[in-house]
Amino acid sequence: MSDYIFFIRGGDAYMAGLSEQEMQNHMQEWTDYMGGLGAAGKLKGGAPLGKDGTVMSGGAKAAIDGPLGGDTQVNGYVIVSAADMAEAKKLANDCPIFMADGSLEIRECLDMSG
């Protein structure tokens, strides 16, 4: 088994257009999805990310502070345990981000412990 991280991207425009009830329904879809991963013993962690942050390149001299956003911005992450990339893709298939016109990037978390 390996760990895989799902980078959750986009969905902001979709979310901005939801009514309060639709927002609650969408959040319940996330609760159900994460709960299903947990019940299957596949969920290792995950959380939404705030909009404010810093983008750095070349150290603090090149830091850009401020709100982050846009359809390519990482808005959250999920870490799952899966046998291989094929299983990770299967676990990602029902992610609610797809209902919000967003996308999901899957990357294997490499073991650096030696």
C-alpha cells in the first residue's frame, strides 16, 4: 500500500453560484465522500485550504502575499491509502469536486524514510 494525495482544484465559480441550501447539500456530499473513504479504511487525512497564502520562489525576496484563487488553484487535499495508482483513481472517481466543475490531481507520496 502507498499513500496518494489528491490536490483539489477549482470549483470556486460553481460554489459562488449556490444557494444556501445547495451549499449545504454540496457540503453533505463532501461529508459523505470523506466518510466513505474513512469507513473503507482508505482515508489518511485531508482538509480545505484557506484563500490567503504566499507564493515563494527563490526565497523570501520573491514572495507574493495575498489571496489565492482561480480554477487552477489548489483549494484542498485528501490523502488516501491505495494499492496502486489504479486504485487511487477509483477512489477519486466519486469526489464531489467534479460536480463543482473542478479537477483533481493525484500524486503518490514517496517514502523518504530510507
